[in-house]
Amino acid sequence: MKVSAGILLFKKEKDSLYYFLVHPGGPFWKNKNLGAWSIPKGEMLPNENPLERALIEFKEETGQSIEGEFIKLSPIKQKGGKTVYAWAVEADIDTSVLYSNTFSMEWPPNSGKIAEIPEVDQWEWFPSEEAQQRINTAQKDFITELENILKNNT
């Protein structure tokens, strides 16, 4: 069973919440938009600390470290069966300076050519309603849970 850990980065502007989402790189995701975005996350190794993995993945996918008061969210199960653990943290990040690590894959298929593909090809801040349309369907629960937590803490 695959398990991932990630960070739901959010910021408040006036009375609105904005979420930082990433778009996966590579040919499969090229023209996919709604439901294709995600929190920065990655697969955990057995017995690995989930928050530490989430922070490592955030740095790999953005080139930036993130700090703050981390809010543990309830794990979700994605359609493919992967369980995702997440922590929300309030912070701002400038998307113009971000960069992603890369992975190698044969492209085009059966060509014998190896291409270096960025793990993430876009980063963007979205208002809550738009974020919920763009994010992987199962990950919407992270946004809903965080908004309930924030509402109850005011």
C-alpha cells in the first residue's frame, strides 16, 4: 500500500483563503487541469516520519523550505488506493522563484530517448473555491477540514 505525505500551504488575504497547489510535470498531465493539481507531497518510506517526508517533498517540488505552525489534518485515501497524510501551514511563498527536481523517463515511449521531466511544472495560489475544483478530488477533504478548523478557532 502506497503512503504519501504533503503540505497544504495556505494564506489569508482580506477575508479570503488561498491555497498553494502544484501541477505534476510530464506528458501524462500536460493538458489536464481540473482535478490534476495537488498539494506538494511524496511517497514515504516504511517507518519514516510523515511530517519530515512532507517537508522534504515540499523542498524538492518548490526549491523552498517551509516553516510555521503545522496543523495535522486527517489522512485521505485517493482513488488509486494511496493514503495521503497532510499538514496545513499558513505562510506565503513567491511562485516566481520556485523550481522543481526532475526525474528521468523514456519519452516518447519506446523511442530509447531519455527525457528529464520536472516533477512539478506549475505552482499557483488559488482562492478556496477554485482550489477545490483543481485539486485531486480526494484531497478536497484537506481544504474542507482546514476551513472547519479555522472557522472553529475564530
